[in-house]
Amino acid sequence: MHQTSPHTQRYAQIRSNPRFQELVRRRSRLAWSLTAAVLGGYYLFMLIVAFAPRWLHAPLVDGQQLSVGIPVAGAIILVSWLLTGWYVRTANRDFDRLSSALLEDLQ
């Protein structure tokens, strides 16, 4: 005879809870969207490096040594940080609220 452990039953109860399913769906959608945005920016930068390096080498202001590539690379890093901050804020605000509601349901 096969008996399921209390832990297995508890996991099944959690997985079948609509709040848990919403939490997983929302977290996954946000994580994949932000991942695509960051990787898209990095790959676009690499494509420009590979196929249009002269554009990145051009001076930002005529007569100056600073090239266009430096602020563009800095902007990519800054946007990545901002997107990470957005994820953390969303996780702390929305995902923690959903997790708390899920725990209340399971009590």
C-alpha cells in the first residue's frame, strides 16, 4: 500500500491554491520580461560593437575624447540596475502580499 506523507499532501495543497498559482504566474512573467529586456539591451550593444563600431567610436562632442560608446554602455548598466530595483520593489510590494495571503489561506 502506498501512503503519501503529510509533506506531500501539504505541497499538493499549496500547488493547487489559486493564490499560489497567481504568485508563480506573475513572478515568472515579470522575471522573464525583465530578463528579455536586459539581455536584449546587451545583445543589441554587442551587435553594434560587431557591425557598427565606428558609431561607438565617434566622439560624443566634437573635439572631445569621450566616445559615444561610453555613455551608451553606462546607460545599459544603469537601466539594468533600475530594472533590478523595479523587480525588488514589485517583489516586496506585490509578491510578499500574495505570499502572506497564501500563508493565511493555509493556516
